[in-house]
Amino acid sequence: MAFVKKEIADLQINPFTMISKKWFLLSAGTLEDYNTMTCSWGAVGEIWNAPSVTAYVRTNRYTHEYLEKNQLFTISVFPEEYRKALAFCGSHSGRDCDKAKETGLTPVGLENSISFAQAEFIFVCEKVYRQPMQADGFLDPENLGKFYVKDPMHDLYIGRILAVYENER
Ligand SMILES: Cc1cc2nc3c(=O)[nH]c(=O)nc-3n(C[C@H](O)[C@H](O)[C@H](O)COP(=O)(O)O)c2cc1C
């Protein structure tokens, strides 16, 4: 494992496929006390003159608690061989199990936050904005009916990207 800091301008990623097809782990906390979950919705771009990431987290996720009590979070992208591990982290709650133990992922502390030794790309982000989604904000009512009938709304978290690391193995 050798995490090497990259310049955002040098990144070659496609954010659309990175988020929706590869998925990512959204993690917050410290090595001693953290939680992580799989996400396949999100956004990467620019706001308030800063490269930023937006994550959408339903309020019932255990990870939501960790996002609330920590100033930093990370977005970790993995090679295809960890698909099963990500599927596990997206279908089990950290309230009920130790996801690292169950998947074999190795937690590592990074810039006062947390990621995993097997990640290929990591965005370290600082929370700058949180916004609960509201029913009256849906201009297309189809999405409200489709995604929020039995599940709670998402909070959106915008994080300013503090650093990007690539794992040069
Ligand atoms: C492929 C995939 C993508 C997911 N994307 C999201 C997402 O973007 N936002 C969200 O709130 N939950 C998403 N989930 C669900 C959470 O990962 C899942 O509920 C997880 O068990 C929450 O864990 P926690 O309770 O430990 O936080 C996704 C699950 C999978 C399998």
C-alpha cells in the first residue's frame, strides 16, 4: 500500500462511472471509532470556489450518525475484486456487525479520518454543508413516489475536497 497524493487537475477519472458503476465507500470517524457504507449516488464538481463532493445519505443509516459527529469524511473507490466487500457494506449495518472483519478490508487512518488499505482512490473531504431533502422540493413527483415511500429522505452532504490519494501498489 502506498497512498500518493494527487493533484485534482491530473485526475483521469470519469465521475459518472466511478460513482454509479464502481460505487464507493463513504466513511467517517477515526481508526478507533468509525463507520462505512456503500454508495452509488453522489456528485463530484465545484462549488464555492472549491472542488467538492456531494453524498446522499438516508437519515436511518448508521453512517449518518458518524457524518454528523465528524468534520471529515472519505470517499474510497475500489478495484473490481472488492465488489463483494462493497455489496456487503451496502447491505449490512455497522450497528449489527464489524464490516471490516466480515469483508477483510483493512481500515487505515488518513488525515484525521479513515479509509481502507485496499482502496485505489480516496477523496478526503471536509463537511461544509448539510441539507435534508424535502418533499416539496421534488419538481418531478415520480422520484418522490419511487424512492421515498417506505425509506426516509436523504440528507445531502457537500464536502470540500482536502486531498486526493491514489494507491500505487
Ligand atoms: C450499490 C449500493 C449503493 C448504495 N447507495 C446508497 C446511497 O447512495 N445512499 C444511501 O443512503 N444508501 C445507499 N446504499 C445503502 C447503504 O449502503 C446500506 O443501507 C448500508 O447497509 C448502510 O450501512 P450503515 O447502517 O452501517 O450506515 C447503497 C447500497 C448499495 C448496495
